[in-house]
Amino acid sequence: MKKWICMLLLVTMLFAITGCATDSPAEEPVSEEPVSEEPVEEEPVKVHKVALLMDGPINDMGWNAMAYGGLVKIDEDFDNVETSFVENIAKSDYEDIFIGFAVQDFDLVIAHGYQFNDVATKVAEAYPDTQFAIISGVGNGSNLTSFVTDSAQEGFLAGLIAGLMTESNVVGGIGGVDFPAISDVVKGYGAGAKYVNPDVEYILAMTGSFEDANLCKEITLSMIDNGADIMMGVANQANLGIIEAAKQHGAYYVGVNADMSDNAPETVLNTAYIDGAIMFTALYEEYLAGTLDGGNRLVGLNQGALYLGEWNEQAAELTDEMQSQLDEYIQGVSDGSIDYLGLTSEVVIN
């Protein structure tokens, strides 16, 4: 009997314990205060500001059009870049425009042509935190670097075509304003024609203008009267006068810098190009790499920035033999076995 009473008491105690456990209120979950994280400030993206100065119009079909095309290429191919340009700058305004870009915190200011050299040198000294570059000028100091187009080489290639294609053994070449980048093309043209054809006589002239197409036409007519059957022009828009005269009298034309075959496809044989897009891209890549150092960079065949265009078969066909010769001569210019600079230095413009 006592045994059953003990068991009953034990069961009763277990129910009581269970009941106590069930009746105890559930603990509220501990709520954690959200940890406020400080916002991470992102580094602002650097926008590189690039300016181009030109003393002629961007639609001059030559020198300045080439530069503008190079600036557009930078704008299209690189991120975080802001570009600006000024065309038709009068000489009296060179310095003010240079300074204007420097004080507006432009990172890279490019002047297109030797004519800017003195002012670029002066302004670069006054604004050492701005990188300046000049095309076909002279580098000076640590922040003025020159990219020199190999104008003699460009003219030499055009002259090779003229010397190969002439039937009269007389070729003519006309330049505009007498800057080294222009006169060297004219001299190189004479040297190239003479190299490939020792019987060639070259007639060369400078007009002092990039706009006077009528003057170019008059000089061309005079050269044709003296036997020239191949012409070359490095006078930007004024080249149209050369092409017009050549077309009227059955002569041919070899171009430089810009393809003008649309104006007279039966007259324009080919064009020797300095590719502004390639040159300006190389310049900008050096700026980004921090390697612009005030030196001089030569830009030509071996930098991939100078080449001949497509042969215009509407004008005349180049025979396989002529093409083989032309390729051989161009290789010689590239590898240095043809001293085109020495030959060019011997040429005198009439």
C-alpha cells in the first residue's frame, strides 16, 4: 500500500513540474540595434581635359583637318576625357588662348604646328603643372613635348609615285605657307622623284597661302606649260586649284595628308598620309602613362602613322613591276638603306 502511495505522489509531482514549465512565460527575443555603417566615399573619377589649338580651319582638307580628326579619335576611344579646340587663331591671340586653357585647368594642351613654338615654350614655363605638346615643333623643358611629323618622308613617298608614273620626266610640286612641315614635304617630293627616276626634272614652288586656290592653279598651269605631267600639292584647300588645272590639261595629281580623289577621281593617283588619329592616340597614351618629358618624337613609317592610300584605278593603273619597285623603295626608306633625309636636304625650292 505504501508503495502505491509513493508512486502516486511521484506522478503528482511530475505533473506539477510539467505544469510549471508550461505556464512560464516565453522569453522575448533580444532585439539587436542595427549597426550603422559609415558610407564609403568613392574616389571621384578623374576627367582629363585636352585642348587643341590650330591657326586654320578644321575643314581645310589637309593639315588642320588631320589634327581635328586626331582629337576626335581621342574623344571616341578613351573614357573620362573632355576635349576642346580653337581654330583660325590669329598670331596675336596665340598666347592668350594658351594661357586661357592653362588657367581653366586643362591637363593637356596641344598646339598644331611649328608656328606656335615660341609662345608654347613661354607659356609652358609659366604653367609647369600643365602638359603641353606641339606638332612638328621643338620640345623644351619637362612639360613641352613635340611630335614631329616626318614631312620629308611623307613627301619622298609621294615623289616615288611621281617619278615612277611620269612620262614627260617633269614633275611639279607646290606648297602653301613656308613652314618646315610644309617645305620639307615639297623638298622630299623632289628628292623621291629624282631617286626613283634620275632623269626627272622637278619644278617646285611655295605660294605663302593655304587658301589661294587661284594662285595654285596659275602656278600649276605654268608648270604644265613647262612639261610637268604629275603634280603634288601641300596647300590644304588651295590644292583644289592644282587639281583643277591638272584635270583640265590631262596631268595627274599625287596628294599628301588628305584624300582629294572625290574631286577628280580620274586625276588623283594616290595619297601619302600622315595619320592624325594614330599620332594623337600615341600622344594621349603617353600623357596617360606620364611619359611626356619635353623631348621630341618622330612620327612616320616606322611608327605606323605614315602610309600610302589605295591606288586610284580610275586615274591610272600601276603595273606589277612598278608596284614591286615602289614597295622596295618604301622598305628602303623604312629600314634606313635609303637616306631620304640627306637627299631631301639637297633639294632647292625654286
